Amino acid sequence: MTSSNYPDHRLRVSAILLFAMVGVFIVDQNIKMLFVDGFRYYTDCIDLILVYNKGVAFSMFAFLEESLKYIQLGIVGVFLGYVIYLKKLYYALPSGLMLGAAVSNIYDRFIHGGVVDMVYWHCGFDFAIFNFADVVIDIAVVWILILNFKPNFLKAN
């Protein structure tokens, strides 16, 4: 990469990051508002209900209370800075998805006092209650892991 197209590359990475983050944030917050406003649906295997999670996955670290959202903001800031520092176009989309979902969940902590979760799997066994952002984070993590462990996919960039 020549120095003449360096700013353009950073701009593309930043634009993809920003659009992915904003898109996931908007979709997730709109889904959550349906449940905050009262939507519920029950089936034999999956219930769509409203739960405020004060911790992270499986309610871990709930004991951190108000500090948790600031710790998460710091982690998100460091990750965002690292992705921008890398300037790798192939990390921009999965990282933007992950960051948008993370910011949406952190936003819930500020607005609702906990993350708005709504999908409760209980068919055969009780599973965690989760939301759209959690699923997007899982997909993004797997995507980033694949990018890291399969470098042959990355020869173009």
C-alpha cells in the first residue's frame, strides 16, 4: 500500500466500522423497545419476554453494579482504537458489528439499569436469556477468529 492511498484506506475502514455499528445499534434498540413497550410471546420452546440483565453473559459480574458499564465502555474504546490502529479492511465489518452490539448493550445499562434481554430458550433445558446484540457479538467473534486462524482468506488485503 502506498502512502498516497493510506488516508483513503483508513477512511474506508472507519466508514465500514461506523455504518456497521450504527446499523446494529438501531436494529437492536428497536427490537428491545418492542419488549420494553410490552410485547410478549410464549411457545413450548422459546419465550419472548422482558428481562433486565444486570451482569454480562449468564449474569456474571452483576456484583460490579454501576461500575460494569464503565468497565465495558473502556473495553469497547480500547478495542475500537485497536481496530483503527490495525487499518485492516477485513476486520472492519465484523468489528463494527461487534462494537455496535456492545454499545447497544452498554446503552441499555445507562437507560434501563441493565441489558434488555428477551429470547428465553427452555426446550429440553433452560438456557440463558439473550438478545439480538448478543447473537451479533457471537457471530462477530467467530468471524474474527476465522480471520485470525485462516490467513489464506486474507491475501487480497
